[in-house]
Amino acid sequence: MAFGVVLLEILSSLGLGALVLRLLKIDQELSPGEHAVFAFVAGFGLLGWLVFPLGVLGLLGKGWLLGLLIVGAVGCVLLKRKGSTAPAEPLDALGWGLLGLVLIVAFFDLAEGLAPPGDADSLAYHFTAPKQFLEAGRIKFILRPVDGAIPYLIQMTYLPALALGGEQALTLWTMVSGWAPALLLFVLCRRHLGRNWSLAVALIFLTTPAVIYAAGTGQIEVRMALFAMAAAWAAARALETGRLRYAMFAGLIVGFFGGAKYMGLLFAVACGLVLLAQRRWLAHGLVYGAMALLAGFQWYAWNGAHTGDPFFPVLFEWFGRDDLLLWTKEQDHYFKTVYMEYERPIPRTPLWFFLFPFLATLDSPAIIEAKNVGLGPFGLLVLPFAALGAWTFRRKILGSRLLIYTAIAFLFYAIWFFSGPSQRVRHLVPILPLLLICFAVAAERLCSQNRFQAPLAAALAATIGFQMFVGAVVSLKYARHIASGESREAFLHKNIKNYAPVPWINANLSKSDKLFTSERQLFYFLEIPYLFSSPHTQSAVNMREDQQDPVVLYRQLKAAGITHVLSGKLKGGETAYNPKSLDLLSQTKCLEHLKSFDAQSFGSRTFAKSLRAEITFDLLKVGDEKCAP
């Protein structure tokens, strides 16, 4: 059933996208393989766009979602079966070797797709929000910044898989959609490079640490690379041909990008600026902007209707509503001055603008996440060859599509660095394929003249070897899970941080209860209502350091409808795991102890055994008004 649902969703995406390409008359210049890949990109975005109105109207039942997929799949009759294609190029020994490595990566990724979900962000909101929407039968507004009141276009494609095929179809769909950018990257490379080089570039992308980390999860940066590549290609074609159809397609795709994440708005600006640098700037700019607005407006209108701020919480201090219990102007100020500054540890100066890529590759603050889930060594190793190649062939570059790719990527990086809300390096994954293409072509052109071939080959081999090793290490736990026949519960206990309390809570509490917890990675598994305990994400129950009064905390818990509190401390009590106000309140009769759980916390999905901490969780019941803290 799960495989069938995923196959139907693939066909639906292909059919919807084929219809878009036919309406815009873009399919005429594409080979069958190119047409299929670009159709998937357009259909992937359109599918997410179409689920939104179903959700708003309360039509998220299985019948409606199945009907949508079937209607979309009918469009597959528009897929090209004949047409111009690249000359046949038989695989040599190197090509077969690269293809073999790609198949090894596919095996590991399939193992992850068959295993239960284990990524914290996915369990906190990427998978949890679709699950909540399906349970409610409609889209519900989630008043929480960063991982609540955000654009959900990509996550909307998770709904049909989860509704019709369950969790297994959901994880398999993330595997399929995580591989799609590599296929599009291969297609774009083939316009400039031979098959072996194209395979190598696609393999390097698939094994990039940030891609290994996120492609098989619900995280969306890897999938947004689909939109970045397709929009850049369309913008380049618009500049090359002067045809409005390509500007319209670019606008549609960047609209999907913006509908997937606020960061997509930065890319829309970068791509738009490049489109304006031409003779037909006005006409192209108008159709580009109109299509981007049409494709991307949904979630901004949704957030604006519920908070007053379409870009919540960016403009909340000026346009936000004053009647929101969970988010006040005071909470908004605290979030922006404390949390957001923590997310941007590198000074946003011209010097650091140029040094940041090197810092992110070699060494960086932990919050940037570059050491564990960075962009890999390829850029640094190949930079000398690419720079020399670009200089050697600088006259040809001026009229090249690669210059447009570079300009869009550079503008996006500049806007992101100087104005972006976070400096986590995985946010650059969407433009990584554009950089891989440009670096690879420049280096290949230089070395095609029998210069520096050995050093370049060594750089490629070192990159692929290192990244394949990392991928194998990360994937071992999934392969072991599949091979051993381990149960889902056993896998979750070993791989989900602090999972131990969940089975008991689900078995003994009901939907009339409401849990107060700081463990966001448990949201997906909890079957009862909950409120997240965090100083940064809600103000109904104040967990900030400036609030240490247990009386105030008790009143806020009661006002928020909290019936139970999940309270944790490191074993031995040497380090506080809770805010002081909660520790003080737990010492009164207002919190009745129900049960204790020994749990395990770890800082890495891959090296859980070596980065482990023992934590004791107490499940506490909130007492009645007579307890008098």
C-alpha cells in the first residue's frame, strides 16, 4: 500500500507538471527525460499548492486527497515520449563505477525510507503539522514562530502520503522527493558536461553532509533546491530567448519556493533582479511578479489573517494583533533580541561576507551546524581549478547560462547573509546545486586541455570518498533496523531523544488532558494535546528567566488548560533541566507526582551511544485551586 501511494503521488506530480509545461508551451524544447524532471518539479509545487484550499475548506479526507492524486495522474498522458535527446554516450568503466556508487547511496537512502522517522525537526513540525491537519480534517493555525506559523507548501505534499499510506508512505515520499533534486541537477549538468562528470556532480550532491542529514527527513531545504534550479534555468532561458513564457515559469517556481519557506522570498528577489537586467525588463518583471504572487500568497495570507503579520513574526511589532495569548509584543521583543541574535553569531560585515564560506567549511560556531551537516569539501578543493578556469574562459562566460546561475546564487547568498534570520549553513543547500554546476564546468573546461587533470581527479575522489564514508556511517542504524527486523518501538526507544515517557502517557492520559513539555521531538508521537515549554516560542506560560514566581506559573498553567507537566532533570541533579519557577512549584502540593521515567538524551542522531546523557523525567499532575503554592 505504501509503495502504491508513493507511486501514485509521483504520477500525480508528473501529470500536474506536464499540464503546466504544456500550457506555457515550454515542453517543446525539452527531451523526454528533461520534460519528466521539470514536470515533476512544477507538479510537486502545484500539488502542495492545491492541497491548501482543500485544507482551508475542511476537505482533508482520504477521498478528496485520493481524488486529487488521481486527477493529477491523468496529466501523465501529456508527458513526452519522443523528441530530441543527447547523443548516445556508452558508459565506460568510470561511468559504471560512478553509477555503482549512486546505487549504493540509493540503497542506504531506501533503508532510511523504510525506517521510522527519527529527525527532531521533522518530529517537531514537518511531520507533526500534517498529522494534526489530517486529524482535524482541516488546516489549523499553529501560533508558534519558526516551526508553527510558517509556510507549509512542501509539507502539504506529505498529507496525501500520510493519509493514504500511513507513516511508511510518508517516509518513502520524503526519500523520493529528496532524490528529485539530484535528478534535476544531472539533467542541468548534461547541458554542459559529459555523462561521467554529470554523474559525479549528482553523486557529490547526494552525499553532501547537509543533504545526507536532511534529504530522507521532512526537512525542506533539499527539496527547495528543486525550485532554485528550475527557477534559475527558466530565468536564464527568459534572458536568452526574450520569451515571456520562461519569465512566467520562473515566477511560478519562485512562488512555490516562497510558499515553502520565508527564505524563498530572498531567492525571489535575487532571481527577479537578474530578470530585470535586460531589454524586456518591464514585461518580464510584471509577469514574473504576478505569477510569483499567485503561487506564493497562500500561507502569507493565512498568517496575516490570524496574527496581523503576513511574515510572522518579522513585522509583528508593527502590524501584530494585541489579543493573542500565546504571542504578545513583549514576547516578540524577547524573541528577536535573544533567540534571533543567537542564530546569527557571525558579524554581518563585508569582510565576513567573503570569509563565511571558508569558516563554514573549516571551522565555525556550533549553531551554524557546519561541522556536522555542512556543505562538504568540494567547493574548497575545486575552487582553485574553478577560479582559474573562469578566468581563462572569461570571454565565453559573459554569454553563458552559467553566469546567470552564478549571479542568482551570489545575490541570494548576499541577501541571506546580510538580512537573513539565521546563519545555519543548511539554509544554503537550495543554491548548492547551482554552485556545483558552475564550479564543475569551470574546472572541467580548464582541465580538458590536459592541465591539472591529476590534481582535479584527486580532489573529486577525495570528496566522493569522504562523503560516501559519512553517508555509510549515518545510514548504518537504518540498515541494521531493516536487517534485524527490529520493532518500531524498539527503534524509537534507541533513537528518539527522551522517548521513554511517551508510551505511558499515550496509554494513560486522554484527549481531555493537556501536557506541558519542552521535548519538541516528541510532538509527532503524542496522542494528547500539549503546549510547548520554551522561553522563546510562547508567552501563555512564561518560562523566561525574569519569571521565577511559582504562584504566577501555577496560575498560567491553569489558565492555559494544562493538566500535566513533564519535568526533567539530569541524573544526580548537578545541572538544572527546568526553569527555577517550575522547580519551586514542583516542591509544592500544586504538582502531584504520578510517575518517573529514566530517559536518554543525546546530541547526535548518528553517534547516540557516545553522546548520551541520563535524564529522569517526572510526570506531574496540576492540582486544583486549593493547593495554594
